[in-house]
Amino acid sequence: MQSNQGMIGLVNYAPEPHSVELREVPLPEIGEEDVLVSVSAAGVCGSDLHQYHGKQSWPVNHPVVLGHEFAGVIAKAGSRVRGFKEGDRITSETAAVLPHDSALIRRGLYNLDPARLGFGYGVDGAMAPYVKVPARCLHHVPACLAMERAALTEPCCVAYNAVCVNSRVRLGDSVAVIGPGPIGLLCTKLAKLAGAGHLIVIGTVADRRRLEVAIQLGADTALGAKGEDAAQWVREFGDGYGVDLVIDAAGVSASLKLALEMVRPAGQITKVGWGPQPLGFSLDPLVQKAVTLQGSFSHNWPVWEQVLALLASGKLDLAPILNTVAPLHDWKRVFDAMHSGQIVKGVLKP
Ligand SMILES: [Zn+2]
């Protein structure tokens, strides 16, 4: 799907809902410090779905090619690129544009720089045959790791940063994950690998299928498919004081309220899910229980290297989560199946 002038990419062309279609776009031109990546696989993220439904809470530079979770092969490397060459199998971080220099970049926290722009909303992403990537974003994909799985390094890094960097999981800690979407399920898997004791995943009636996946991933208890009261369940669990760590991977206000009810005194809540609505309830339990509330966003270089090693070793097994690999022209079917919860995660091949 490529001519001399252009290629066919999946473009989000306007802010109105459903403004996404396959369109001819120009082949990217690279600079001295960029590579041109021939995309092998691109994961569909909840944020791609939000942009499709026009419900995103971040600014989008329309028109833009969607897709920020991807792996591919270097087709061309700029003259000043070192350490990567044509033919290398790579995956890429998401901070496509960064300021020239900032205090956060110097601290290795470039993922938190407010001026950063990412693939798929700020600059053209990877749901197309080719994408331009600055070499500083690249990581080598280990030879044993299939490209469809390498394409999901990014969401795994979001979960790793939330569970293994921004939370403190001691061996045997009880952990509750609210929201069994792809990030919540990956948090479940990483909490299991990190030594969680009793692991609880909480969803709604609509999450029945995903809650089954949570059990496959090692959760001990899945709540919500039959309308169970999770707060009541936790009050009757163990010594009755609550769980050590709650991961909020849902983002709606109600999930933080539930997290505050379920967390034990001196426990921790890590919030990785977003939602633009105001809270509408009191934060007094946060004070009274002396709870640590921690935000977690994105990921940086050391997280990527750890996750790639976990994926290559097979310890971080994506089989229960990666349900569908489809050609790019089938994008709508995959977007709809993810949106309805029929599948957890889809990957598109341009
Ligand atoms: Zn994503």
C-alpha cells in the first residue's frame, strides 16, 4: 500500500466523533537524527479509541496518523544515527518531540515534560506502512520476541511504571486493581510477578470477559461481573482493614472513591487511569487513613529495557491479552471489538 508520493495510513482528521479513516498520506521525510521505520505491527490503545469517539481529554494536531504502540524494522537511518542501522528490529518510546533541553530531560524524566508531543496525537503515528522516529526513542527488539508482542511493549511499560516503580509491592501484599482494561490487566500480571499476595481485580457487568482474563493472568478474585459489591467484599477479607495497594486503572471519579474505601490505613493508591470529571466526594479518608496517593504516567528508558527483558524471557506472557492480529484495513472491526470488551487488545499490521 505505497506509491511514490504516499502511503495509506489510518488518519484521525477532525475532532468530531468518528473522524477516522484510511487516507493517502505523504511518506515521512527523516532528518539526520531520525530513522524511517517500516512498521510490522501497531497496537490499538484505549487512547486511539478515545480519539475515534472524539472523547479524548488531550489536544490533538489534526490530521494525524494514529498509533503509538509499535514495532518495526529500520528502512533508513539518518546520517548522525549511532547504534541503530538499516534492517534492525526496533520498538519505540512515545515522546516523539521534546524541548531541546529541560530540567526534566536532564533528570531522565522526559516522559513528564509538559512540552512533550507523542505519536498518534501530536505527530504522525504508526498505523501506516512507515513512521519517522527520532533515534533517541529506539530500543532493539530481542531476536526471540515476535513483532506482534514487541508492539505491546509500550502498554506493558505503562503498567510496569505504575506497579513496579511508582508503587511499593512487598512480597505478599494484597493488591486490588480497579478497571480490567488492557492497562489494568497488565498491572494485574505485573503485580503477580512482583510478588503480590491476594490479588483482586474489579470491573463491571460489561467486563465479564476481561475479568475471566484477569483470572488467567493470576488474579485470585475477580469482582463485578455479577454486580458484586467490591467494598463490602474487601471489608470481609483478611483482617478487615483493607488491601495494601489499590491500583486505579479505571479513571472515573467513582473508582478513586472505591479505592479510598478499600485501601488499608497507611496503604497506597496508585492512579494510572485518567478522567476529566471533578471528584464530587470528600478526600477525608485519604487524611484519616494516612494513605499515599501516587500518580503514574508514561515511562522512561530504564522501564523499557526491563520490560523488553521480561517479554523476551517469556515471564511477561501476553497470550491471554493479545487476542487479535489483523490487517490495517480491518481497523474498524478491531476498534469496535475492543470498545465493546469482546477482545482485550488488538494489533494491526499495515
Ligand atoms: Zn497506549
